Amino acid sequence: MAACLSASAAPSYCVPADGVYCLGCAWRDGNCGDGECKGLHAEPQTRSRQRSWPMPQVPKLIITAGPERSGSTWLFNAVRLLYEDAQEPLDAYWITHLTDAALDARGCEREGTPAQQRPHVLVKTHGWSDDWARRRASHVLLTHRDLRGVVASYRRMGWAPDLKPAYIADHLRWHAIADRDVALEDIMAAPQRELDALAATLGLAEKVDTAAVLARLQALRAPARGPPDPVNKLWPRHLSAATLQRQAGGGPVAQAPASGADLKARFPEYFSLYGYD
């Protein structure tokens, strides 16, 4: 990522809401110029409100690590908006490859260092990494989906027409350490129930209005074109017509199953783990 510019010394990542921008950043136009910017992005009004909230006594590191097209962006935004509704400061990031150094740079101090008041940190990532200490995270949250739906979504997005073995291998390693693993099918069928369960997992059940949070989640929209929204991480065409219709109250829309009948034969452990027929 390009170096950031500011009137004062800037960190190695962007805080656009605080007036710090990457060279050539398009945040001023409502979108980030880097499709996978690893900086800190927050809506200016949210950032302003956050300054009046008390810092948490025990800052948490929360990892949302679902693989691509499995509902991981819903999970990331659900956590982000739950903490906002609870009025607990939280900084949210995308990190392609998780490392201890990347976490340190974002305010997650190493175990054994003196405690300081600082925001919670939320990280969205996909691939597995051996380069960070699992004990640093208070919660590792995961999503999964029927692989036939994943392939169909890949093709709708214009991505690779099939899954690589690393997709499954990385997912299974995250599953082995996950505190909660949520099915996209359950998110679609009963989003309020899943949001309630997530709030309970995070210890926020008594602090938030999950119905209000769900309404905000369902109102999120992706950019019409270009890179993803820097705050909500939604890509253009991120949400299918079926999802948009469901969110608008139109009920479920049947989707054609993905082709590739060999998925179950290629990845039997995944299908067995989740019981997909």
C-alpha cells in the first residue's frame, strides 16, 4: 500500500476519517482506490462519536476468517456494527496475510506487555497464516457454505470457475481453532437468530439492539463499480439478486446449483464436516 500523507507524522496505514490519506487515495470521492487496502477506514461521523466512548478495560482482538463467498463479509460487518451499537470503540481492518507484526502495527500489543487502554481490533482475512500467535485473539469467528454455492458465486463474480485445494485446506485449519463457525445458509434463513447468537458469543447481548443492527446490516450496499467500499468491504456485484430480493422482503429465490458434480468426491472431509448432501 502507498505511504500515507498527513500534516503530522502518519502511521503506516490510513485513517481517512482522521484526515490521513494514502497517496492517490479516492476516499474523498467515497471509495478507496486500493481494492485490498490494509488501512483503517471508518465513516467520519462514526469516528467522531467513537472519541466520546470510553475505551474498553480489556481490549479484544477479533478475527473473522471465513473463506471467499462464504458470508465472511456479513460476519465482519455484523461484528463491526454490534460494537458500534454497544458504543465500544473498535478499529476494523482487512489484512491479506495475518502476522504478529501486522497486529502490532494496528495496536494489538504482544502478550506480556503492560496493558494500555486502546480500542478493540477487528480483522477480516481469508487465507490461513502460521505467522501470528493464536492466543492473541479473544475470538476467532468463521463462516462456511455449501461448496456448490461457492462455485456458483465465483462464476457470478467472474472469478475462477472452480475451487483450489488451498481453499479447503485453509478453511479446515481455521475451523480447528474457531470459537464459532456459522453457515451462510443459516445467515440467509434466520439472520436475526444468528446475530443474536453472535452478540452472545461476543458478550454484547445485554448491550445491543440486535434488531436495529440487523436493519443496518441489511441496508449495506456495495459500490456500483470499481474497488470495494473501504468501510463495509463489499465488492461491486457482491450481493446476488437473490440476496437483495430477500433483504427487500421478497422471500427466498431459488438459485441454480453449481455444476461440478465432483466437488463431493474431491473434498469429502468438508462435506462430511458440515453434512451437506
